[in-house]
Amino acid sequence: MPVAGRKQAPTAIEKETATVTSTLSGREWQLPGMWNRMFEPRVLSTYTATGFAALAALPGGESLEYCYGCGKCVPVCPVDVVGEYGPRKLHRKVQTGVDLFSADDLWLCTTCANCLRVCPKQVNLVEVMPAAREVAVGAGHVPRELQDVFEKSFRYGNALGENPRRRHAWTRGAGVPVRVLPNDPSPVDVLFYVEDYWSFHPRGQEAAQAFVRLLTLAGVDFAILGPEEKTLGDSQRLAGERGLFEVLMEDVVATLAKYDFARIVTPDPHGLNALRKEYPKRGHTYETLHYTQLLAPLVDRLPLTVPLDAKVTFHDPCYLGRHNGEYEAPRTLLRAIPGLELVEMGRCRENGYCCGGGGGGMWLDSFTGNHTSERLSERRVREAAATGADILAVCCPYEVSRFSDAAKSTGNEHLQVLDIAELLDRATGGATGTSEQPSRAAGGGAAGSPGPASSIERANEDGA
């Protein structure tokens, strides 16, 4: 208080103990004098800044030091929900001497960007983690299963280690002609960049077949690269293999330069992110759409005549939503399906929960299992089941297999996991995952056969 015109510091009268009574409950607590001393200023004198200095020396690594401990990131971090994580906690660990470059914590972040959404200091783990992981990869500190994916991606051009000649084998069961540009290099409007999981994973192939049937019904002029396609590499980059990403990008760009197309469409939000944000940084710009963004304006062309009569909830992919701002196109497609009732989960849109597959997490389930109480995909399936939904709809190639496995492991087998392309295909009377559906585009041939004398389909068969 002011004394003789000057402010005087208050005199602290400290008691050995004090009794505090709650004004609400009337309960009393005995507090020792040491409790009061907890509020005295304390200096962090036993720690050094070497950890922050090492990160700050990396392009994109400096922002972790911006943290001032507000803690807003922790409750929105999907890993913290099932474990102990969050940028504030990482900041504290580095502050107290943990070497992030060799710590398991380095590999738990899925780069979902929900922490960045709420951070007032713009601590950006989407930049920090790939930068730190690149150092760790160079030093050989990398989980074994991730190293295996890097080797497969380099050798085969895909994360699954599949023969690239079989990239378009899925077209045999599509029931419609699918032009493969190496066989017919004439100009095309839409280049369908299939990516790895729709090309090779059995459930992904069913979604790819459904999608090309929808493109045919909508009258879209499209083609694929077939055996010349390689992964766009964004997940490998986020997992710390920037050199591999740049090698893959050079091959992709050289392939794309051979063909004349107006735009690229991909089902993979991670591939979308690469083409929209990373390739342009290196001088390669393409008009790129997620498949839901292509179909949403064309949905009126689709004969959606078969009611599904199901309650559906939708999972927002992190790299389609928070990273690239698209929330409406998938919902537009779902609402167009007759009989479908769309119900939202509590965490959706900007605050959508992560499936756990981003930032290399797709290949680290066994690793992260040692640090979490359950997989992120299992947590998300529980949230989906709690809505009373019959179907969990997705639009990212990683998610059908992740959530299908999680539905089984959590005892929610009643919850079907289907891609939006599959749902639309069913609403048109399509035959997702079967070989009995007549070919609408080819005029009656069985979906698993070439149908009429189509040179395109024969080329597909020969090349696959």
C-alpha cells in the first residue's frame, strides 16, 4: 500500500500452520507454512538450454522453445488422451535435459495439427517433429518398422513393398474401363493418382473400384498412371526421411511431365497435402483435389436411387480437415445419399480426433502401443460407436483398415467401416467388393471381366 507517496512491499507474516475454511462446503484444511513458500520465485538453475539450441538450429525446429506452458495443447492432443504427451510436456522434457533426438517421444506425434490450432504462441510440431526426426534418422535412431517402410518405399516406390507392375491390378474388378496412360498417353482431364493403399490393400482396392464406377457415371474423363505411379511421399517426409521424399518427388515430377492432364485427384489427404504444399515449394505446381472435392459438385449426376437406411457418423481426416481446410465436401456427399442419417461425433471438424496414422504413425502401431493405453484408432471407434451409428464413414485410405481392426479389438464388430466412395457406389446400385455387378459403362459385361472388346481393359489385364 502507498506510504508517504511511495509503494511499499507488503510484509509477509508467515505462520507455521494455518486453517483455511471453504466458503462453499464449510470444510477445513490445515496448511503448513511451506505451502505459502511455493509461490516464491524460483530460478531454473540446474538446467541448460542446449536441447533448445540444437532444435533451434534446424529449419522449422525453433518454435518448441516458444512454449510458455499455458497447457492448451494437452487436452486436444490425441496422444495425450491415451497416454502422456503434448507440446507443453515435450517442452518441459527438453527443458529438463531429455534428448529429443533419441527419445521415444519423438515418434509418438502424428502431426495432426490440433495443438497448433489452439496454441497462442504458434508452437508448430508439424515442422518441429520432421526436422528432429531427420536428425534421428541420420543417426540411426529410428524404429525398426519405420525403417522397413523407408526401404520398401525407396526400392518399390510404395510403402507396402508391392511389385509396381501390379499397381493397377485392381482395375480388373472395377466393371468399367480404366485408361492407363502408359498404354494410351492421349490428353486427359483428370489424372487419378491412386496412391499406395487404394492400389494394393484389399479394402482400399474395393474403394478404388467404387470410385472409378462413380467417375464413369458422372461422365468424368479420367486416367491413371498404372505401373509408372509412385507414392507422393508425404508421410515418409513427416517421418523424417526428407531425402527419400525428394527422391520420390523427382521421380513423380518426371513421370507427370510425360502426360497432358488438367488436374489431379487423389483419395489420400497426405498425397493431397504434398501436391498442394510441399511440391510447390520445390517449383512443381498442379491443380489438385481430394476425391470428395471432385465428386461433391457432380453429385447431382449420380443416380443415387438405392436408400441405405443407416445411421452414419463421419471421421474427419486430419490432413483433409485441419491441414487443408476441407470439411464440407465429404458431408455434402453423405447427405446426398437417400435414407442416410448423418450424426456427428463430439470431436469433429476442426477439433476432430486423429486416427493415429499421420506422421508415420500408420506404420508404428506396435511401437506406440508401448506408450499408450490403447491405439488412437480404438479410441476413435469407441467415440463412433457411442453415437449409435451403424456405419463409420471415412475418406482417407489409411482409415478403413485401421478402424476395421479397431472395431474388432474393441468389441464393436457391429460398426461397419466404409469409405464414402463405397457408400455412394451402393446408393447407385453398385457392387463394391463383388464380381457379380453388371458393368454400367461397358454395357453388361461382368465386373470381373473385360466385357465388350475394350482395348483399354485388355491393356489393363496385360499390364497387371
